[in-house]
Amino acid sequence: MADVIVVGGGPAGLSAALFTAKNDLETLVFDTDETWMHKAHLFNYLGIESMDGSEFMDVSREQVEAFGVERNQGEAVTAVVETDDGFTVETDEGEYEADYVVLATGADRSLAEDLGCEATDEEIVDVGVEMETSVADAYATGAMVRAEEWQAVIAAGDGAAAALNILSKEKGEHFHDFDTPADAE
């Protein structure tokens, strides 16, 4: 049982995982490594002058693992089912339970559709600024919620927004993940 399961290990999924794990929520990521980042080179990501997309993924994975994220690399999710207590995530290797689920599967919206998440007229997953879908405690991020704005920095922001909303629900008040220089010591 995890607090949060993230389906997808690109910028959106890893960003969500970073924020939730950093703030003491047990976080499990399923990553099939099919991210578009392997075809990218970053020149337009704030704080990065120039970086190969695969290198960015390696650095991002190391960062989330350092905060305690468990990554099930190569384990594909076949279904996400809403339960009375949250969600069951199914793979060929087993079933996993969580209170929250973050869908970060790029333009593949099939898990969101199967879960019953509402879609817009453009056939993207319908979310608000907090990235929560019409299914309570299920979040959608990145390319699955945008018709064509598929940028790593946008996707990472979507993941962070989902995580902050989850953390706000858990804390019972608006939560801000704001670090200071003293936090780095």
C-alpha cells in the first residue's frame, strides 16, 4: 500500500513523485521508459542551458530515488480501478493499492478513459488547475490534459500541481513546498 501511485516516469510523473515523496508520502512510480524525452534535447527548460533528454531522465530518476521514491522500472500498468479506499493499480506482476493516483502517461489517455475520467470536446482529460480529474483523488498530467502543448517544463509543472493538491488534501490546508537555503544544509 502506497500513499501515491504515479503511472508514468517522464517529467510530469517524476515531478509529482518528487514533491509527494519529499513531503513524506510513500510514493510508487511505474515507468516503462517510453517517454518522449529520449527524442528530445533541452534548450528551453528553465535552469538547464543544454541537456540531452535521456540524460535529463537519468538525473531526474536519481533525484526522486534520493527522496525515497520506489520506481518499478519496466512494469507496465494494465488497469487502474477506483475502490472504496482509493485505487488499485494492476500490472501483469500484481496489484498495488494507493490513496491517490497520478496518471502521467503522455498522450495515451486509455487508463483515464477506463477509470471513467471525463474528457473535453478535444478528447483530452478534463482537469482544473490542480490537475484533479472528475474521479476524486485521481490526477492527470502532461500531454494527456493538453491538446498540443507538450513541453517537459509544462509537464513537470502539471506534476507539481497535482502533488501540491494531494499534499494540501493530506494536510487539510493549502500546502506550499518552499525550500530555503537552510534546508540544503
